[in-house]
Amino acid sequence: MIHVSGLRKVYDTGVVALDGVDLDVREGEIFGVLGQSGAGKSTLLRCVNLLERPTSGTVAVDGQDLTALDIAGLRRARRRIGMIHQHFALLSSRTVAGNVAFPLEVAGVPRRERATRVAELLELVGLEGKASAYPAQLSGGQKQRVGIARALAARPKVLLSDEATSALDPGTTQSILALLRRLNAELGLTILLITHEMHVIKSVCDSVAIMRDGRVAEAGRLADLVAAPGSLLTREIFPLPEPAPSGSVTVTFAGQGGEPVMSSLVREFDVDVDILGGSVEDIGGVPVGRLRVRLTGKRAADALGYLRERGVILEETR
Amino acid sequence: MIDDDLLPVLAVATGETAQMVFWSALLTLVLGLPLGVLLVATDRGGLVPAPAVKAVLGAVVNVGRSLPFIVLMVAILPFTRLVTGTTIGTVAAIVPLTLGAVPFYARLVETALRGVEREVVEASQAMGASRLRIVARVLLPEALPGLVAGLTVTIVALIGYSAMAGAIGGGGLGDLAIRYGYQRFDTTVMVVTVVLLIVVVQVVQSLGDLLARRLSHR
């Protein structure tokens, strides 16, 4: 649905914000771009609707190469791409209804139709009673709901989210993420979001790209990356002190069918398991864990073999 | 004590001040607002980036701002004659008043427009809004309280300038204060005009503040 290839962005100052980025966002998925500030994720997102002109490379949304369009064509294409913003970017001079109606005015929708559509959208995001309130009278979460309603007004197939929950408290963040998830499921909306928060990726994303220094360091489906040995994602979700102490083994489980592997290990191979660190998280409904352990006992090597057989990922440090 | 012949004189002078200020304020709004918009739009990273145009506009505005009003007024007398056919009188005073206030107001417009968050403008661009629509439906409405506050300050400044226009026979309250109060040592006229000017400025400022507050939904 969104296809980015060979994207480079070099600013006049000589700063290389994007250094050859390729990205493929499938229709109907929530794709998260994770990175620290300065990693280039914001520039990447702004290049997708060409708020920022890439120095080279192409951006295609829904099969249309945006980089090849003239200004009028680009304006039309942008109406099919919704965007939500970190600080909501609402018009303070307009009511909630006026804000949601704005993209419809841009698209030339007649007044009567606009009113119907605005009411529909406010219901969709759970702001029925707030039509005539001004943004200043709303909470952060409500403002972002207005932002979402506005972004969806012209029925886009794609929604871009620029750190949309970064200015919100944890509870509100969860409710906004749940709303995005619901819209994704109900409307088949493709969402490309950027964030510096891992929990956003864990809670809603189907796929993820990790950005570092203007490049995609790792990309793929969340479930695949978690199950891949030594993946950056796993390290980021389950941080353990590096380097690992010698003689330790770092074990990553990705839902071994709910089988209690560690305890059966202890019983069957008569080894002592010394847990040095680790954590377990629920990722897309699957319990995933990463433990650093030290195994002692005569049959320690067999025990590792057993784990490998069970599909557990092992990283040994000698 | 105000004697009976003073009242008509005061009424005429107040009327002249009102006339000068009203027309010059209106022209300032008509000319200064687009100039202010251009100053912001031609910025690097603005809606229509044009650094050369921006530099020229900025320089012109600065020239206008750097001349004391009384100097500007005298310096442009030939231009005033060209426009109004005369250099004397209330109508002639409107020309320098407008020319003095336009750059002043343009800078205030520029400041007010810069107060509109960048993210809001970008959001409008991301929605596919044209530049004209962004100016008319986003920038100006969002900056409206600031634009009104700026116009209020400009009108107060124009009331002050209009007193100086008396020097070229523009009439008005300032002229009255100088001719009667200063040159004829008529303390009563001096006191009355001063009080009247203070009251007028207070009223204008209060109305402007009230309107700006009413328009603001921040």
C-alpha cells in the first residue's frame, strides 16, 4: 500500500536525514517505525506525503508514485492520505465540528453532506457531545480523537501517525492505540506510525522497522522478528546488560505452545538453572520471554540441545 | 470653564481627527495585511519561499519604520500632492498617516502570523489544501486575535501621528492643542484636548482588547 524505495534526504546544511530507506507497508496492516530522535523516522514519515521533498528515491501510495506528481496532483493525492500529529495540529479558531469539516471543505464536499459526515466521524471516535466545543476545552486524548476524525474525514485508505501518542499520558495513550486498532480492523485502514516508544510497537503494530542513523536497521513482521535469533527488536524489547557474562546463555522463547520448558529442563536433565536476568512480555497475544541463565550440571549440553529442539533461540557466550 | 464658542471648535477638531484616523486605519488594514502575509509567506520554508522578494519587502518596511513620522510627512509632500492634489488639509494628511502606519502594521501582522503553529500549517498542507486556502482559512483566522490587537495598537499610534499632521494643516485635536493651548496660552483648551485624547485612546484600546478576547478560543 505504501512503497518507499531508495529514499534519501540530505538537508541544505549537509545533514543526511535518510540514507537509502526502503519500506513496504502492506494493505490493512499497522506498520510501526521505531527509532530515537534524530534517527530519521520523522523525515521518513514526512516524505511519504511529500511534506518533505526527498533528495532522491520514490514514494508510492496505493500504486501511485507521488514523487512524479505536479502540485495539483499531489494535493489531490494528499486528500487520500490522512495524517495525525504529535501536538494534534487542530485549528484553535474552529470548533470540533469545524475542524473535522475542514478537509471536507478542501475536498469540495457540499455543506449538507459535510454536516452528516462530521456527525458520523465524531460518533466513530466517541466524541458525539463535543461538536461545538473548541479544542482548548478538550483534554489531550479528546484532541487526538478530533485529529483522528479529521484525518479520516475524506475516507483515506492510509493514515500516517507522527508520534500521535507521545504527548499523552499512559492511560490515554492506550485508549488512542485501541481506537487506531479498531479503525484498522473496521475500516481496513492501513496505518504507518512513527514512535520512539517500544510499547506502542508492542501494543498495536503488525510490522516494524527499526531506524538508526537514517537507515532501516531491521524490518519485518513483529512475530517473525521476535522469533529471529539476535534480532534488534528482541534486544530492544527485552534489554539485558551487554556484553553477556561468559558462560551464560541467553534464551528467547516465543510461545512454545504454553509448554513450561524451563521446569521440564530442570527435571529431565538434572541441571541447575541460575537466572541472571530477563523478562516476559505479551506480544500480539503470544507470551514471549528472554532470559539470561547459567546452566550447571553434567548434562548441561544435552539440556541446551533439548531447548533448541523446542524452537527456543539460544545465544551462548563462552 | 469651557465657553460656548469652544464647543463647536472642539467638535470640528474631533471630527477631523476621527476622519484622518478612520481612513488611514482602513487603508493601513487593506495594504498592511497583505504585506504582512507576504513577509511570512516568502520566508524560507514559508508557503511561497522567495528569499529575494522577502529581502526587498523587509528592506522597504524597515525604511518606512526608521523615519520619524514628522520627517516622513514632510519628505513625501510631493507624493501627497500627486495623490490628493494638495498638501494641506485632512485628506492630504491621510496619505502620510497611511504610509507611516502600513509598515508598522505589516510587522505586527507578521508577528501575529508567526504565532500560528507550524504543525497546523503542515497539517493543512497534508490535507491537500491550496496555499490560498491556507492563508484565508488557516493563517488569518488562527491569527485573528493578534491581528485585531495589532490593529488596535496601530490605531492608537495613528491618533498620535494625526496630532502631528496638524503641522501641515491637517487639523484635528493635536492641531487645536498647539494653536489654542500652546500658541495662545489657552490652558483650558490644552487641558480639554489632552483629556479628550486620553479618553479616545482608552476607549479604542479597551474596545480592541475586548474584541481580541472575544475572538480568541485558545
